[in-house]
Amino acid sequence: MLLDKFHVDLNEDMSNLSFKDLDIEERKRLLVWQARKNLETKLQSDKDLQSLLT
């Protein structure tokens, strides 16, 4: 799982980080974190996707 591979903690708030100020490893962590947060948002708002979870 990408969260484990890149040591991403979903409880950590990375929304205030600037992509340009990060090194390559930190950028990878930020991109994985952002993708996961975007997926969570989409799952909450999309009824068809919600049905896949149950």
C-alpha cells in the first residue's frame, strides 16, 4: 500500500505544505496524502461509489 511505502500518516495535516519547498521524498508523501484525501472526499459525495463500500 502506498501509505505504508511512503510513510504517510493520514492524521497529519499536510495541506499547508508548499510542493516547491519539499525534497523529492517529501513530495511523494504529499502527493500520496493528497490523492487519499481527494478519494475520501469523492467517496463521501458520490452515491455510486459509496455503494461499492457496502
